[in-house]
Amino acid sequence: MKKALLVTRVSGFIPQHEMNNVKILQEMGYQVHYATNLNTVVYGKDNSRLDGTGIITHQIDFCRSPLSAEVKKAYRQLCALMEAEQFDLVHCHMPISGVLARLAANRERKRSGRNVPVLYTAHGFHFCKGVPLKNWLYYPVERFMAGYTDRLVTINQEDYIRAQKFPVRGSVVRTNGVGIRLERFAPYQKTGWGIERGSAGNDIREQYGIPKDYRILTSVGELAPGKNNMLAVEALAELRDLKLAYLICGEGQMETALKKRVADLKLEDRVFFAGYVDRTPEILQQSDCFLFPSGREGLPVAVMEAMAVGLPVIASDIRGIRDLIEHTKGGYLVRSFSPEEYAVKIRRLFTEKEGELAIPRELRREQMGRWNMERVKQFSIQIVEKQMREIYRGVEKEECAQK
């Protein structure tokens, strides 16, 4: 039986984002293996979602810092794994694990003489327009590693254009992200743009203590520095005259600092922390706007989910988000990372009439939501599955031609 190896630095990434690729590979006759740090789980509490999938797991002691002494250990573990299992295809994700996997695969290629295809999906290069200069330290690394890559898979237009200039061993391709299952969100699509409430026991106003007549701005994602939730909290402080609440869904290292800032600004009655949530569609349905002030993205699934429900989106005007949201049609894109500018866009969405026809704010939010529901169809799991099947079949044909 053919063997395929998937590699990520942290566990949880494959069951969260890549199970459709697992299905494709299994249907193509591959036994799927997964190399990751099983002790570092994201997108969940444990590794139980891997149970019953047919995936064979391998512990690799990946670490977060590229400067850690543990990096060499992880590389040696990957080399030993590839030598022992003799994989027929390698598909890696995430920067550190992507570098180590490609180095190990190249070593095994030289050792065995087998031209095993290596794919790397860049879920948003660390370097892009508008990021700090230090992020560009990754540029020469990714450019060099392209020489060990048979398919460099990009998921947004800016990365695709830039990667085409890399000396890739194979070719650069672009997919529409990891794909979103629109059928999961169809039952929760907004049918009206008044204040919506959930059923008994599922009303987020009751659950989190949000005043019944407040409009809800919602964010979903890891509470990490780059997600800029602090900026959104400070923007809300500029809008005390409006009946608005901000619901933050997610966990992460910034949670303590965010709660302290909320207390300092005396916003405890307006900012609410939901923690990790597994009923995202219900929460989005009862929200009035999706707020996403992130500083760097590849092609954010969280935004796609909000679009699928039919929410207007206020988000940073950056790579990845621009691929999804068109300014004034699906929401508002904010060019500066300032609370004041975010406050202006929020106020506009909820208070002002706009344009010569003076469209009422409720109708404007509805139009934006409907535009987003139509736009997000381009990023469905069915479209991405077709793209990935073509990519996997393409590298297989090239491998056969080389034999």
C-alpha cells in the first residue's frame, strides 16, 4: 500500500483543517500517516478527533522557536521516520515543520534515490505587505526551501504572485483555502436583520449576560497578539453612546491582558469572554457583525464562517481578508490599525445612512450579509476538494514519468 505523510508542528491542525485531504488520499489508495507534536494540541482539548480516522500518528518533538536546540532533535526524528516508513508522498504545513519536513525529505531522497513528491501548503507566509520588518527574515528561508518543493500550495493572491518568483523545484499553485462546509452553516443563515435570539438554553444574550437590546459584535479565533483583539476592545471604548456588546470567542495567551484592559476601561458590561466554543454557527447567527482586526492572515476560515451565516464583516485591509471581503459590499475594510478608525467603521455600520439613496442601516447590513453568503460559495469544500485532487494526481503523474 502507498503511504502518505502529513506534517504539522502542532496537533489538532489536521482534524480541524485537513480531513478532506486525508479522505482524498485514502480514496487514492494511500495509508495516511501524521507526524506532529501530539503533546501540543490546538483547535481542541486532546487528540480524540483522530480516533477512527485511519490515520497513523507519530510523535515528533516540534517546538515553537526556530532557535531552540530541540529543532535538531525534531529533524532527526523526521529523518528516522522517513527512512523507516519509505513514504510515497509528503505534504507538510506550518513554517517550522514545513522547513524540517522538506529538509528531511530531501535527505531521504538522496539516501534512497526515490523521487518522492513533496508538497508544502503556505497558510499565509509570515512576510507580506504591511508586516514588521522582522517578519521578512522568513523570506530567504522560504525562497530557499522552494527548491525542495514539488508543489508550493498558496491560498491567497498576494502569496501566489510572490511565490511564482521563487525557484520552486516543481510548480506554484493556488487553492481557495482549506474549504468551508457551507451545509453546516445553511440552517443558521440570517433571515432577518433585527435582533435575533436563540432557542431556550442557546440564547447567547442570556448565557453571557448581554443586555437584550444591545447589538453584538463577535470575534472568533485564538487570543494571540497578532489577532489584535485589544484594538477592538479599545474601539468599543470610543462607542459608549451606542448599545453595543463585543463577544470574544477563543482562548490564548492574551486572555489575561485583555480582561485587565476591559476592567481598566470599565467595559465589563460591554465585553464578554466566551472561551473556546464549539457551536460557532449558533453564535454567529445571533450576532450582528463580525469583527476581525487581525494583523496577518492567510485566508481566514473564521471570516468565511461569518460570511456563510450572512454577517457583515469589519476587518483589517490585509492579504487574505481582501480575497474574501470587498469594501462596502461585504462590510468595511480598515486600513489603519487604530481603535479610532475601527470605531468609525462600527459607528457607520450601526448608525449612519450612506450614499445618495440614504440606505437605512438595517438594509445595508442585510445587503452586505447577502453579498457575503454568495461570495463565500467560491471557497466551498467541494471546490477546494476538486483543486486538491488535481494537485495530488498531478504530482503522482510526474513521479511515474520520472521512474
